[in-house]
Amino acid sequence: MKIFMKFVVLAFAYLCAAMAFAQGSGHLELTTVVQKEQISVDDDGKQQKELVQAATVLPGDSVIYTITFRNVSQESAENVTITNPVPVNLTYESGSAFGPGTVIEFSVDGGKYYSVASELTVTENGEVRAATADDYTHIRWIMQNDLAAGAQGVARFRARLN
């Protein structure tokens, strides 16, 4: 049992280790929250889904990363780009990246090159193939407009613990 609990604690440490970073003009404040979905039943017998802190995560569980970014300066922030690595021992869940007003790109090479998912390829045993969600190492959200002073945005994705 000690080994299993140690694995769970280590897994959670990996979840928290991958923090987003931002680039762009202006001063951005970033907050990353790692949660998981919990289903409860209300007094009427209806199932309710809610996001709760991912305090314990087991292999096969999904977690949701929410990156909130806010322009804390007095000027608009231009060229805002939010980048988040897919944490070690987690696999990005296809189609889960979300970010209003952004173009979402992925990397399969540790963040050296980014593109939209449909244009990424990987070479495996000398053969080139289309990249899949299992190959993604980083996710990048590129804001299409300036972020006004005091405004905030959100970027989100889901990943599964291997």
C-alpha cells in the first residue's frame, strides 16, 4: 500500500509541475488550477458534474488544467501567447483544448515547433505519420486580439494520467 500511495503523491506532483507561461507585451498574471470532474447526486436524484481540486489522481483518471491570465497593466497587451507543457506521465485528451479568441497549436518536439493539430507529423522508425494527441508535448494558445488593461482570458485542456 505504501508504494501505491507514493505513486499517487508523485503523480500529483507531476500534475502541479507543468505550469503555463505567457509572452507578450503588457504585464500578465497567470494562475493554473488542476482539477478533476466529480459526479454527485442531488436531492432530486439528478447527477451533477462539478470540478474539484485534483488532490488524488489515479492512473486512467483525467485532470483538467485551467490557465487564467489577466492583464494587470494599464495598457493593452499585444501578441499574448500562453504555452503549457503536457506534464510528464500525462497524455493530452484529443479535442479538449479550449480558449476563446485564440488559435490553438501543439508541439510534438518539446516546444521547438508549433502548428495546428492537422498539420503536425512525427517520424517513427523512419516513417512519417500524422501526429496524434499521444504525441503532443506542449499546447499553445495565441490570442487573436489585444488583451485590454484589466481584462482576463482562459485556456483549458484535459489530460489523462498514464
